[in-house]
Amino acid sequence: MKNKKGAARNRNKKTKANFFSKNYSEAWNHIKDSRNFIFFSIAIFFAFSLVSFFLPVPSQISEQILKFIEELIETTNDMDAKSMMGFIFFNNLQSSFMGMAFGIFLGIFPLAVGIINGYILGFVASASVNSSGIFVLWRILPHGIFELPAVFISLGMGLKMGTFIFQKKKFDFLRENFWKSLKAFFLIVVPLLAVAAIIEGTLIVFTG
């Protein structure tokens, strides 16, 4: 009897492991299939980062960015490491998920997210270099090691979903890509965002 129960438990463990392995593999394959769109989101992001880094930012836009940054600092000013990690994680989770899911609207939303975030990063990097020198960028770099790949994957999958309008079987293409993107988001993007939140929250609180 005990042997039968043990064998049943082993089969269940093996089934669960195979299920996870299969879905994880499918998630990575979907990311590989979306790589051209991911590369495009990377190009858009850094193109607008360079624009705001090297070219003067209009005063109205710079005022809005500075206001946004000030509000962000006020919100997170008294947070401990745990609270900061949670704040970063859920904010990145929300923006990444929206960048992916709202790609169904012809890819306009993920494109806008890439442009806006890239522009803000370039502005912040330029301001930091002007005040503290070029080497300050090395302090910014660790913040994006895990976060940016997660964001780019999300935006790339969102852009790909937006191309359903050009497909012959539009609904089938959209449905298939949505579920594959959802799987990749929870199995790959979410863990990346969790690691990013731990690193960024720790750096912000302890190097302040």
C-alpha cells in the first residue's frame, strides 16, 4: 500500500515537473518567435533615450518630467527596503503587463511606452551626467540589468499582437499570441521583475 502511494506521489511530481518544463519551453519559444519585435522595442527605446540625452528637451516637457520625478521621490522617500521592493515590483509589473496586453490595439500602446520611457531615461541620464559627471552612469546601470529585458520582452510581445490586423486569420492569430504572451509573461517576465525589484530596492535604500 505504501509503495503504491509512493509511486503515485512520484508520478504526480514527474507530471508537474513535465508540465512546468513544457510550458516554460513554450514561453521561451514564443519569446524567440517575437525577437524581431523585441529588438524593435529596444531600438525605439534607446533611439529616444539618445534624442533626449543629446538634444535640448523643451521646457514644458522637462517640467513635466521633473514634476513626475519629484512626486515619485516624495512617494518613496520614507520607504524601507521591503516597501521599496514591493513598490518597484508592482509598478513595473503593471506597466509591463499593460505594455503587453494593450498591444492588441494595433501595437500603439507598447510603442508609446517605449518612446516615453526611453525619453525619460535619456533626460535623467543627461541631468545626472551634467551634475555628477559621466561615471555616474555606472550607478544607474545595475537598476536596469533585469528590469529592461523584462520590459522589452513585454513590449515586443505587445507589438507582435498588434500585427493581428495584417493576418488572414486575425482572431486565431490574436488568441494564440495572447495566451502564449500571457504564459511568457508569468513564467519569465514576472521573475525578472522580482529580481529587478530586489536589486533596485536594496540599492536605492542602502546607497540612497
